[in-house]
Amino acid sequence: MATDYKLRLKSRTGSLLAEIACQGQDDGSGVYAPVLHLEYSKAVNEPGLAMFVLPANHTAIADLADKAQVEIWRRNANPPAGDPFDWTCDFYGLFRDFEYRYTDRELFTAYCPGQLSMLSWRHIMWHAGTSNRTKFTGDPAETIAKTLVTYNITSAATTAAGRRRSGAGAPADAITVQADAAGGNTVDWYCSWANLLETLQKLAAVGGGDFDLVRTGDYAWEFRWYTGQLGTNRSATLTFSLELGNMGSPVYRLSRSSEASVAVVAGQGQESARDTVTRAGNNYSATHDIELFVDANDIPQGATDALNTRGDQKLDEAQAREDFSFQVLQTPTVLYGRDYFLGDTARAVYRGFDGTVQIRGVTVTQAAGQNEKVDVVAEAV
């Protein structure tokens, strides 16, 4: 499929600075040249990264400043009748790093992490054991995630509220949180001083949902939780297989060698006075008795339910897993950006596997004078 791309560069607060095509001819001056090379990667619950290359004397470079907003738009260049794939922004990022390089001519390369990277700029600056700030007991994962964001990177992240330092400045002045629907799994969670983004990623792994930071205005983002998954369940209408020509390099693996079936979880205390619990996994039997030790000294003494939850979480992580991944091949009937998107689930069939996979990552490359290359990673869920 022929696809057009364009780059939209904006100030930190969202004022349009330049719009640069990714197709067209360089007149030789470089000043108004199209993008010479464009590449970006996206992944569920991760910021992703974009990079683009311009001639070093391109007029747009002078206006780029730290944290300038970068948008990558794409569309079907020759859509058939009724094709809905018009201009769509497929990546939002922030300009942070750059380099100049000289080969046969001087080039400028910009590196732009996705907008979720803003969550990594804050830590959970609340003392250990603070209820509903660093200590959550029996709460839905969505509630925990939205509380952590609210009190660490929004206007509510203040010392007056009890945070160790105020985190209410930029970009918190532009970040809000979607209303809490109490979705996801019920968990116990302890996370004082941890990096905010890393904690949210770990929480999502056990919390039964995904999250994102969605741009809602020129200088406005909303933190959102997606119970179950980011994206749409297309497993009833979309299938990937070798026979359909939309699957490449499939790998199916069943891993048992690192499996555990029973956990001893140790909390706070010394020697024989240390809190301990024993938890059996749903894969435990007299002939399948494999131990796991879990150091949980971040959990307060006497919090038995929290120790049980931590053990159950670690046993779930340590179970034997079906690992199935493959490359999604672009075909005229199944296209990224029209028929499926990041986070969507679909059916996949290969050898002994016939189940649901999620689109976990997308990497797009557009080099001058060449067709786009779209690499999609799908994993069993």
C-alpha cells in the first residue's frame, strides 16, 4: 500500500511551528526539503520513540526547543472508493535529543520519546506506609493507577497534600486524570519512592488492564485506564495465519524450566520473628512441587493479606507459559491503521496454537524514495 507521511512540529505548548512532508524532491538547498528518514516505534504501556532526519540547514530546526511536541501523521495515498484511511496522527512525542553528523553532507537527527515518557519524570514521593498514596489494600488496579498519577503528576501533587516535594509544575499543569471506574483486578500495592511510569507498568502487568496518556488539547493530556486491554477485541473478525498470508516468522514455545508451584513469602522482621506465609499455585500437586522464595520486606509487619497477594502474583508470573509471537504482514485486505491498531486483539492460528493475540508493538520506517516498512509484533494473551 502506498502511504503518505507528514511531520508536524509544535512548540512545547502546542503552537504549530512547521509541517514537513515525508515525500517529494529535495531542491538541493535543503532549506525546505522533505524528511529524509522517519522511524517510530510504539508499544502498549510504553512511551515508544520517534526519530527523523533533516538536512542540517532545514529552516524548521531553528524553532525546535526542548520538549517541543512532535506529531507523525499518515494516510493511504491512493485509497479505493470507501476507504476510510485518511490523515491520522499515529505518534505523539516530545523533542528531547538531537545530533548533527557530517558524511557527504551535514544532517540533523532528532529523537523524540512518546508522550508517556512524561510519567517517567516523576517518582512516588510519598513516605512508605501512607494509605492510598504508597500503600493500597484490596483496591482495583485502575483506582491505584489513577491515584498515583493524580498525586504525583497533576496539580494535586503538592506538599500541602503531603507529597515530599511539589510536582505540580510543568507538565503536571497540563495533565488530568479520567474519572475512576474502579476497573481491573483487585490487588494490594506498595510503591514508595518508585518511578511513576515503572510502577504503572508493573501494576498493569497484574492489574488486568492497560493505560495511556492521551492528548486532548494543544497543551493538555488525560491519563486513561483501559480495563482488559488498550484497543479493540477483533478476535471474532480478524485472523492471522500462514495460510492467509498475513503471518510471518511465527514462533511457538512452551516454557516449563523456570516454573514454580509454591511460594514462601517473607515480610518484615528478623529471623524466626519475620513474617512469612506459604502460598500454593493453582498448578501445585504432590508430583509438581517446585519452590519459590519471595522477599517482600516492603510490606508492613502484620499485613498477612498483602503477603498472600504478593505470593499469588509471583506464582502467577512463574507459571509455565505459552509463548507465541510472529510478524504481522501487511496485505491489501488487512492493513495497520485501517483494520487494526496498537493494543487490538485478534485470533491467530499456528500449529498447536489457536487463540487470542494482542498487537503489542509497531515500528514504522519511511525512508526517502522508498515504500514504508511496517513491523508489527503480536503476542499471545
